[in-house]
Amino acid sequence: MRTLLTLAFIGFCSLVFAQKSETRALPSKPIGISVSTGIQATLIKSNKNEVVLQAASSGQLNRMEAKIEHGVLVIRIKRNSNFQNSKSLKATIYINSNLESIDLSSAASLAIKEPWTLQNLAINLSSAASLKSDILTANKISLDLSSSASFSGAVKAKELSIDASSASAVQISGSCTLLNIDANSSANINLAKLSAKTVVANARSAAKIQTHVTESLNADASTGANIQYTGQPKTSNFEKSTGGNIHNAN
């Protein structure tokens, strides 16, 4: 048994030490981040203004791009590169910018490890991309998800807009003044721990919304969709059709 554990430990250490890394300085502070092709990224607030790339081999590392394009930090695999497995590709981003956009696609992921204060932020997630964040504070945050993408985190915003489709998943805590939600095609939006004063929610095609509202709720559910809310809104307007359901879960 001890021999097996020793061999396993040696194998693990071999994988760790086999990882290749490279630091790439950024020529300017980006206003956006774009990550794709299965790369696992981490965002850390720092004045270094650089990206540390990691891969299983030097060959893989050489096929990773990290460059500023029109103000956006783009991290991806170079075109026409044939990767059998991109799970070993990682990027650690060290910046301190007023980000305006985050775009993740093709099973890429981004983890924001600490609170971030912004003006307006547009987040686009598609094709099984994933974003996990500490609290994001902004005037306006817009979140667009499709094709099994997911977002989990905390926000503090005056206005939060969520558009989710095709089995996407959202889980958010925190607070906002105005919340607009549009969910369809089996999207699942859990905002039970997000306190919103005014909520406008539209759900259709088996989508599910959970929300907490304190003042005003305007909800429309159709085609097997479900909207569940908590709180005691002072005003409410409901529309239901084709098997749609709206109910208070207090």
C-alpha cells in the first residue's frame, strides 16, 4: 500500500513540475477580457499588468495567445492549432482596470477572486463557458448567457439585466435597484438571495426564475415556464399562458 501511495505521489509531482509557464507583459491596461477554447483563467487585482500562461508542454504554450485587440485582452489558442485536450491550459491575469466587458466562450472559464468596482459591465457567456466572481459593484451590469453557459457570484448594482437561454444557469446574491430578467429554453435563474426593489421577469419554454422583490413585480410566464418569487411587492402585474406558472414562495 505504501509503495502505491509513493508511486501516486511521484506521478502527481511529475505532472505539477511538467507544467510550463510564461509571463507576458501587457502594453496597456485592457478595458475588456475575452477568453475562449477551454482556457481556465483567473483574474487578480494587481498593478503588474501582465498575464501568466500555463500549459502541459512548451509546444502548447507557444500556441497560446494573450494580446490586446481594440482595448480587449484576448486569450485564446492560435488559429489552426490542433489541441486534443485544452484542460491543461491556464491563464492568470494581473490587472487593475475599469473593465467594461467580459466575454467567455467555448468552455472557457474565469474566476474573479476578489471584489471589483466598475462603472458599467457587459458579460457575455456562451457554449458552456463559466464565470465565478466575488462581489461586482457597478452602476449597470448586463449578463447574456447561451448554450449551457453558467454564472455564479455576487453583485451590487443600480441596474442588473439578465438574458439567459438554452439551458444556461445563473446564481447570484447581493442587491440591485432594477432587475430585468429574460429566460427561455430551459434556462435556470436563481436569484433568491438577490434583493431587488423592482423586477421585470419574462420566462418561457420551460425556463425557471427564482427572485426576491421588495417593491414592484411585473412577471410573464408562458410555455411551461415557472417564476417563483419571495417578498411582498407593493405592486404586481402577472400574465400567464400555455402552462406558465407564477407563484409566491414566502
